[in-house]
Amino acid sequence: MADTDNSDAARTAPRDTVVLQIATRKGAWLFHSDRDRASWQADGPHFLGHIIHELVLDPRDGRTLLAAASTGHLGPTIFRSTDFGQSWQEAGKPPAFAPEAGGTGRAVDHTFCLTPCHDNEPGAWYAGTSPQGLFRSDDGGATWAPFSCINDDPRYRAWMGTAQDGTPDGPKLHSILVDPGNPAHLYCGMSGGGVHETTDGGRTFAPLIQGLGVVPGFDREDPTFHDPHALAMCPSNPDRIYQQNHCGIYRLDRPGDRWVHIGESMPKAVGDIGFPIVAHPRDQDTAWVVPMDGTDVWPRTSPGGRPAVYRTRDGGESWQRQDGGLPREQAWWTVKRQGMCADALDPVGLYFGTTSGELWMSRDEGESWACIARHLPEIYAVRAGQPAPGPLGP
């Protein structure tokens, strides 16, 4: 097990090389380490008792944190910290759908994902909500407004379905990918509703679902029946996108518009159903997934109670099991769609959080695993970032 220090020193220590941002069912934590990643300092809990759907460090300044929260008294909201979590301010105007005639219409249940906008747009953020909605802030997360046509277009509303049609924990817009070469080029993943692309800054969107499977008996040409679980753009090649889908693992290479089913090469006894997918920061052919039991009853546990990460080094032509250090039996957890990430160090560090509150890490690109923390609340999201140089405090 990796060494962990839960002292207050984590708040005042010099900036470390890696900071993990952990969002859970009952609060948020930050875990700090140096480049070696052998020991970790825990800072938390923040927002104890509140549901934190995602906690994200702004990579453009290495200092600002945004937290998507569901609270008992404030409802769904966004919190912002500019001093690395020592103090927080609630958004004056969190994401909310435009009211409809007669006071009816959709209400945001919670903000599910937070994504920094392009590097050339400092302080700008996107948010995806449940039910499916796309929002933007241009003032560092203080105020939010609906972004583009996607929230209210009748076609998209039909494709999104209703809360009764959605996933067990609610329908959501869960993935927002920003093309680093073009801030007007975005991809969005909706569960349900499919994958969609805009090349004109959100004025128009188009479905991107060719080649994707759907549950047998449904029309694969209708975005309504598509259920992407997570999207991952390759940092080394933004024209390659990996997808973990309700029906398997897929890859898209632009300018093509047809997804290729690359999960067919996974071991048949394990299958290619899961939630998270992570791309290597420097190698477009390397990616990782965490399979779950995808049999008819969908128990959402590790297959056979024997969890493992699977890695491809050839764009999905083959997959290798990586379970060194993970439980060998009776481990019936899984990893949620935002619950796995990679850092940018060499070798790459991998991290995932489980539904049973364990935080795992690998310093060698998945060859071996160690548990950083146990007994946290159910982990919703894990992000890795690099703080800016300087003290933690103001």
C-alpha cells in the first residue's frame, strides 16, 4: 500500500508534482505526491456530506478548482476555489435550463462533468448536466449560461429521452472534448442520445454514431438508442478518439466518421463492457479500460469478483490484462465513467477509484497497482493534475 499522510501539512506544503482530485458520494479529497508518487498526503474532506460529482483543477493556471455539487439546502450548484481549496465560493448563477412558457420545463438535477475550455480561453469552462444539457461559463465558473442549440432543439430533446428513459443514476451529458487545435470544435457524449460534434462553436451539432452498436431490436440509425459511456481524445493525436460504450469499446480516426469496434479482441470471458476509458498522453495506440460484468443482469461489478485493468498498445488490435496487486477474488466493485485517469509523467501514472471507496494507483503504466486510500465514500470521479509552482495558500 502507498504511504498516506492525512495531516494539515498537505494544505501548506510546497506545490507537488501530482495532485489527485477525488469526487465522492459524501465529499471531496485532494491527494498530493511528488514525482516519485510513492507516498501521498491527503487533504480533505471538503464538502463533507455533499455529493460531489466532479472536482477539477484548471490546467491553465494550476490553481483554480471547480466542484460540481449536489447539496441538501442549496440544490445543484458549482463551487470555486482560487486558493487550492482553502476557501470556496458558490457560483452566483449555476447551470440552469431556460424557463419555458407557463413555468414548466426541465430542471437541472445536477452538474455531472466540468471541462476547461480551450487553452486560449482562460477562465472559460463547459459543464454537462443531468438531464442532458450543455452550459458555459466565461468568468471562471461564477456564472453559467446555456451553450448552443443543443439544450432546446426539438430533435435533441427527442434523442435525449426523459428521466424515465435514462440510465439508473439519471440521463446525462457526460463527456465534453475540446479540440486543442480549434476551440470551435467540440465533441459531446450523451447517455442516452449518442455522440455529437460541432465545428462552428456550438451553432450547429451533428450526430457521430456510424458503426456504433445498440441493444438488439433497436434502430442504430436513431441517436435515441445510443448510449456512450465515456469518450477519450488522444492528447498526442486529437484526431483519434476512444469510446467505452454500452455495447463495447470503439475507436474513431478522423476525418473518418465511422467508429470501429475494437473491443471484440477482449477475452470473451471478460467482455468489453465497462464505463471508463483513458488514453495515453503520448502514445495514440495505448489506452486502458476497466471491464465490468456485462451479462444480461448487468450487476455493475468486476467480472467474477476479480477486477483488472486491460491495456492496448496497438489501437485495440489486442488487449493485455493488468492486475498485479489488485484483489484476486471477492472484490465486487467497479469503476464509474469518470473514475479513472492518467497523469502526464514518464512512466505514466494511472489512477482509479471504486464504488467501494478505494483509490488505486500505478506508477508503471498499469504493470503493478497499489492502494492509496481505503474506506472513502463511493468514488464518482478521479482527476490528475499538476499544481502551479508556489505555496498552496494565498
